[in-house]
Amino acid sequence: MNDKYVRICAYTVNYGEEEPLASVRFTSIGEDGKVNAVEQVHYWNEQYCNGHIENALASGFEICLITRLNKRIMRKRMKEWSKI
């Protein structure tokens, strides 16, 4: 794991189950502090989404996600992810 400051933000919204479980934006920041790449992925499976977020955090990506998971679940996840 690198020593960079890792950032994550999460927004919970109430929208129907016909929409993705989460929409996640992964941002890669270079050594010079500039953005190298941005990718946005829509997830329908909770375990798959969590695995990608954990791997991205361990790799030093910045993450922003919008999800329909309830706030209580997201608070718990954010605590877990902040330890990575």
C-alpha cells in the first residue's frame, strides 16, 4: 500500500430497485498530483461492488459513490473502508 492520502465519499439516495445498487467513480492520481484516469462503474451486486472498492482503496484510488443502500449500512462500510 502506498503512503498517499486516500479519499472516499459516499452519497445515499432513495431511488428504485430498477436502478443500479451503486454508481462508483474511481480516480487515479499520479505522483505529480494530477488526475491520470477516471472510470465510472454501475454495480448491481453488493459483494462485487464492495470487493472493487476495497481493492481500489488499497491501490490508492480516490472513490466517490452514489448508492441506494441505507445510511446505516453505508456508515458501517465507511468505517471498515477507512481502515484500509
